[in-house]
Amino acid sequence: MPDQLSFENVSIYYNKIVNDGKLDNNSDLSARLYLYLTLIKKLGDPTMSELAASARVSKPAVSNAVKKLQEMGLIGVRESDKDKRVSHLCISSTGKKVLEVLDSADQQFFRKIGEILGDEDFKLFADLWDRMSRGLEEETKS
């Protein structure tokens, strides 16, 4: 692998965008916690089991992440109306604001990449990104 292939500059730039979005006390949101937060949004108030299955991780791993997200005030847990033994995860208003900042950062990031690359190269980049994403998704299913 060539030495110049690194996430360092990309990560620094992305963090700058996020910090400009004023995440305040949630600036330490790790990629793992961000993944769980976005999955909770996508799944729409999932149970812990549903979140674990979607993230392809163990229930204890999800439990630890959920505890951290609760401590950060990003999610809440509510009992199921149908079965009191089951709890559902829901995104708090603070969590929704954090997701808005991060979604905006994604848009700004890819706009900047488009400016750097130009239309033709950005299309190639987007195609390659999609291929990498799909390939990595296949790897995580095994």
C-alpha cells in the first residue's frame, strides 16, 4: 500500500467540519457510536436485539454502546406498549441535532471533494466509493 494512502488528512478535515457545526459536548462521538445512532434512526425505535443484528455485533457490545449514548443524552429507552419485557431505543432531541450536524458535515465533505476532483473525477470517486462500500458490506455479512 502506498504511504500516501491515509485517513489522517481526511479525518482532520472532517473533524474540523463537525466541530464548526458546534457538536459541543458530543464532539467525542466515536465512529462506532455514530454508527449505532444512525442505525437507531434508520430502524425506527429498534430493540437492542434488532440493533445488534443490524450492526452485526453481540448484544453486550450494543448494550455498552447504548449506555454510552444514553449518558451523552443522545438516545432514550422506553418500554414496549405490547410487551413490558422489551425496550425500544429512540433518538432524543439532542441526538437528532447531532445527526443533523453530522449529516451536514457529510454533505460539506463530499461537496469539497467534488470541488477538489472536478465533475468527471468525482463521478469516478463516487463509483469507487460505492464499490468499496458494497464490498466491505459483503465482508461484514460473513
